[in-house]
Amino acid sequence: MRHSRFLELPSSSPSTDFLAYSKLANPPANFFFCDSAAPDSGASQIRMSSEQYLSTSSSNDQENRASDGVSADLAQMETDSGQEQDAGSSSQASGADASEVTRGAWMGSSVSEYEIDWLYRSRRIPEGVTCRLPGDEIEPVLEPGERVVFLAHFERGLGLPVSPFFRSFLDFYKLQPHHLPGNAVFYLSCYATFMEAYIGIRPTLETFARFFALRINSVQGLEIPKPKPPVQCGSCIIGSRQGSPFFKFSGIESCRLWQTTFFYVKNNGDADLIDLPPFDPAPPAKTNWSYNPKESHNETNRIIRFMKQKMKDTNICSDDIIRTFISRRVLPLKRRQHKMSEMYGPGDPTKITGIPLSKKDVVLKARQICQHAMPEDWEWGLRPLSSTNPPTQEAKDRFPGILSDQRGRCRKRGLDKFDPDPVIFWKDLKMGRTQSRRLRNVPSANVKRQVHEHVAPLQAEAGHEFVEKLMARQEEQGLVPPTPA
């Protein structure tokens, strides 16, 4: 049984560095934060509750053995939209039972406070949104007004509030965030980046449906009768449509346990700073999955001709698109004031931060979310559009959306003193976990959301002896660096 403790703190409380959590790689705690206890109150609330810390080692062993089972090759397999094929699985086994298959099933959440704080630091979640960590529940158990989101999606280009394209994508295909594996969000980010940074227009569902097809990911097992049910999480796979001229991308082959990165978000006020549909645990109904405008959509036809000409005249490649949104420090699937083709210098408010990344850091960040062969001294095959590299007059004539959707005046943002989203060096970069668990001494970009710095020390919850044993065990497993003598 959980025992929660409530604290009221002034909203202007100065940030402090609590050292008890600073060496723990996976600080397991549950909290609920809201801007104020009442409209006129100057207090903030944090709810803390203890966890079963000793389960850490068993859960780590499980994470090392398991994966989501959706390989990058499968996600990239070319398919006709009219075919309804089930995605294969490496979990097929003689005698498998549907109730025992864990691939794609809800398995609880492993998200930590520091990962939530990283989302605030890096401006992936705005200050007007509350985050709540799940407790012991295996499947999401929401409170009124909450939505379910995934850390794995934020790592691959999603931000709150979500972009109009991402919301229209969910609505058109009647999908939920938990239907999309991490790699699917990466492919959506790449498509949106190409449309904005190389064409100069907003992404559309018509062009997406011309390039990509959706496939169902079903539970697999020799003794599971057909039709096999979709998996609970990651049931919608995005793959290249047969004959698609679009660039090919390769996500992380094993984005391990991405479904265990769920948590809850809720708007603090009347403004919708999330823009996600209400949670529905039902599997997708394949609504509009067969949609393909083919040659009937004129703008898509022009885009394809334009793209093929660029492929012929320049060295543009898929790597250019990946390093565009990474080096620009931008979230392709977040609602932004203007398109990537209109981005400007370090003060651009649509960026995570104005601090630039080195070429090597761009390569490392790309390696954490996809498979690629970028050299550390890479060069652009085709430089993306920007305020200093605007679309040509020919492009403006072809695509009226370039001029009809131009940004107005933007208020520049001040420069950060620290990079809120630096490269984190992991032993296994294929994990795809880019969250900054080691950013405990870096000031938050959103200073009002430094809620974790107000949490009572772990010793107050669990005792010094327990903390020492837990830290020693994590040092043995290589999760944290050894404590200096």
C-alpha cells in the first residue's frame, strides 16, 4: 500500500540541489505537481510516495532481455495499401498463449522524475502542463482530464502541444499515441522535416498517404487462432508504400520496452497545451488505413517531381533530413510559431535551445534514435531552408503554401547558459534512451518547473542504509559511476 505525503511550497521557492538522488540512475518515485493549490494561492503541491525499490535489479534484467519486437526492417517493408497483412514477430513459439505474450503489452512504467524534469528542461513540455508518474499500475489508470504520453515519443521529435499535422494524423486514422511504436514517431518526424525544411510547406495527410502505408502489428503464436488480435501497444506500423519515391529511414532495430515509458499529462488551465485525443485503450479499427490519393492530389504530384529533380541535381539524402531536425534543435511534431524553412539564429523561439551542436554530437544523437552511417565530419548533401537560405522563386511558384503560411514577427528568446538537452554517452546507444538522467546540476529552461529539486531527500523516505545498498548495487551493474573514495 502506498503512503503519500503532501508538501506546500512557495512557487518562488529557490531551486536547490538535493544530493541524495543525485547518484541514482533510476530514482523510483511518484509525484503530482500543479501550478497552484488555488487560483489565488502562491503555493505549489508535490505528492510523493514510496516505491518497491528492491525490484530494480529484476526489472533491469527483464529490460535487458526484452524488446518491443518491431524491427526496423519490418517497419520499412514495402506494402500495398490494399493488403491487410499482420506484422511478424520474433516472439513466435510453439504453444504460445495470447495471455502470456508480452510483446507489445502494457508492462507498467519505468519513467523517473529526472526524465520528466528533462522534458521540462528541454522545452518538450510547457510550464502549463502537469506531469504525473504512474504508480504500480500495469496499464494506464488516468485521472480526470489526463492524457497518456510516452517518453520514447518525446525522444523522437514529439513535443507539447503536438503539431496540427500530428493531431490530424491521429484523428484521420483514429489512432492513439500508444498505437504508435517509437520508430513510427521517428518516421513522422522525418516526413514533417522534409516538408518544412526542403519544400517550405506544412506536412499534409495526402502527401503522407502517398509515401507511407499503415500495417497492423498482431500478437503472434502458433496456437493463437486467426484473426490474431493486435498488440496492446505499437499495433500500428508505418512503412514505405510500394513504389514510394520518398527517402528510406531505418529506426532503432530494438527500441526496448518503449511502452514502459508512459506517464500522464494534464492541462493546468483553460488553454489546451497538449492537444491529444482522450485515452482509449481499444485497438485501432484501421479507419482510413487504405487511403491513398495516388495521382489525384496535385500538390503531392508537384512535390514528387520537385523531390526527384533535387535528387538528380544535388546529393540530398535521408541523412540530411535526420541531421536537419537534430542540428536545428527543433521538434518536428510540436506546434511551433513558424516552419523550419523560416528558422533563424540562436534566439529562434521554436528551438529547444539556441546552443549549437557539434557535428560529432549530431551523429551521436542520431545514433540514439536511428540507424545511419554518418561520418563525424559529415557535410550537407543539400542544405535545408532557413531565413538565410529561403526557397527559390521557382519553388514559391510551384507551392503557394510557402508564401501563404509565412511567420509574423517573433519575439526572440534569450540564450541558455547551459544546454538543456546535451548528448548523453551511454554504453549501449541502441537503447534509444536519450533522456538526461545525469542533468541534475543543469538549470531548467523552464525555471518554474524545477519541482524535483524540492523533493525531500531519499534518506527521509527510505533510510541511509537502504540508499547505500541501492547505490552500491547500481554501481555493480554499471548504471552509475563508482562513488569516489
